[in-house]
Amino acid sequence: MKLPLLAATGGLALCAFLLAAPAIAQNRVDANGMPTTDSTPAEKAETAAINNQVAASNAAADAQATANNAQYQAQQQTYQNQLQQNQAAQANYQNEVANYDAVRERYARERAAYHRGVWPDRYARLVIVGPADNVIGERVQLITGSRVGTVIDADLAANGNVAALLVRLDGSGKLVWIDSGDVRYHRADGVVMTNLDRQDLNHMADQRL
């Protein structure tokens, strides 16, 4: 009794396998028609295409990263170059300022050492006040009364008053700036007087800052 039952059970299992096998074989079969887990050519082609796409994407990402790094390095180099140029320009400017200040100090010392005569009473208080137009073209004379030149321009202070006069010296035609403290202006006479002497004025005309 047991043997027929086992045979029947085995027959049912075999039938179940044979019924399932065709379904599996429809998707995965080898050259002999047996079920297999190997990929089909289509799947292999699709996998290869995906791998190629991923590889291409990775290569593009690497290339972009390399390009971005190169651009960053170039920008950094440009920045460093500009920074060095700016530092050099600042150092050069500071040197020029220092040199200019030193020359101005020497220039001021030399001018302070010039001989200055005593103002005649009539001119002692007649400082120049107001716009430069009042004195442009006026003759310039020494306190001795000798004419020495003509006013051709003026430098104005922040308040609009004359800070210095540019004078063309007679004879030599040299130009000299005379500070307002060294001139007096008699409006009625139309005369600008300076308490400097002729020799100092010529020496001043040869000075350069």
C-alpha cells in the first residue's frame, strides 16, 4: 500500500516540475533549450549601454572637475598677480610721497632762508583778499620800486583767496611762484609788491619740486 502512494506522490512532483519548466524556459534557456540564468544578448547589450553611459558620465564629470580646477587655479594666479602689482604700486606711491615731502621740506627751508625787506608803511597791511582776477596782469615791483615782472596766474586757497601768484620775470621770462605772504597789493596803484629781492626771485624760478 505504501509503495503505490509514494509513486503517486513522486509522479505529482514530476508533473509539477514539467509544468513549471516550460514557463522558466521561455525566459532563460541555453543553446540546448535548458533553463539558464545567463543574460540574453539584449540584456547584455542593455547592460553594456548602461555601463558605457555611466563611464561617459564619469569621464565628463572628471573632465569638468579638471576644467573647474584649472579655471580656479588661473583665477588664483590672476588674483595673486594683481595683489603683487597693487602692493608694488602702493610701495612705489609711498616712496614717491616720501620723496615729494622731503623735497617740499627742502624747498620750504630754502624759501624761508631768503632775505626779505621791510614793507613800506603804505603796503604793510595790503594783503591780497578776494578773487585772483583782481591781480592777474598787474605789474610786480620790489620794495625799492623797481619793476620785476607781471602776474600771469594765481593759486587759490580753499576759502577762495589767493594763496600764491605766478609771476613772469622781466628780462629772463622765467616763471616763479610767490607765496601770498611775500606780496602786497595796492589796488589803487595797480601794483603788486614783493619784499623778496631780484636775485632770490631768479633763484626761486630755477627751483623745481
